[in-house]
Amino acid sequence: MYTDKVMDHFSNPRNVGQIENPNVVVKVGDPGCGDAVLIFLKIDDNVITDVKYKVYGCGAAIATTSMASTMVEGKTLEEALEVTDEKVAEALGGLPDSKMHCSNLAATAIRAAVTRYLTPPEEGAAS
Ligand code: FES
Ligand code: FES
């Protein structure tokens, strides 16, 4: 049911872990299945120089987050914002229908982190 690429990223996920002094960290969850991703980005001069994550979820959530992380590593913020769920699923050679939302979780987490970084904190908000 899974492609070799999915199995590869599931068994050997890339970029797992956390970053000590990230420029941004966000947690994104899927209320449907309860899976969640905590993603850390290190950004230097508009480029994602490091990406790490912790993922709580199914094999497809792990594989898609791993693949998404490799798709934004070394990329500009604009390029990272263009990583969609379809592109992540495609890069993995496809996902079963019931697991398509897992790629959405990964892509959403990346975009949420970049968007958070680009959005200045509201006035009066703590840090
Ligand atoms: Fe979400 Fe797979 S863990 S159903
Ligand atoms: Fe929900 Fe994988 S089953 S993210």
C-alpha cells in the first residue's frame, strides 16, 4: 500500500530532532486523527539553513514530514511556502487516499512556521 519512498522515509526519517536556538518553532495538529508535528526552523538571510521536527503520528505522518523537511532544507522562505501537500505526496511517489491528509499536516507545519517567522508579533504581545 505504501511506495518504497514512503517506506524509506518512514524507516529512516531525515532531520528528526530539535534545534537549540530556532528562529521559529510551531506545533500543528490534525484534529481528525490527533497526529501532531512540532517543527523548528533556523533561518539565515531568508534561507532555511536547518530544519528539525518531532512528529507524533502514523507512518505516513512521519514519512511526509521527513520528505517535506528535505524539500525545504537550504531553500528560501518563498520556495518553502510553495511546498504543498500535493508536492510532498508526489515526491513520495503517491500516498493512499486515506493518508493524503498526512502530507497536508507536513506541508501545513512548514508553511505555518515560515508564516509565523514572517509575521511580526502583535503589539503588546509577550515576545
Ligand atoms: Fe493518525 Fe495514523 S496516527 S491515524
Ligand atoms: Fe493523520 Fe497521518 S493519520 S496525519
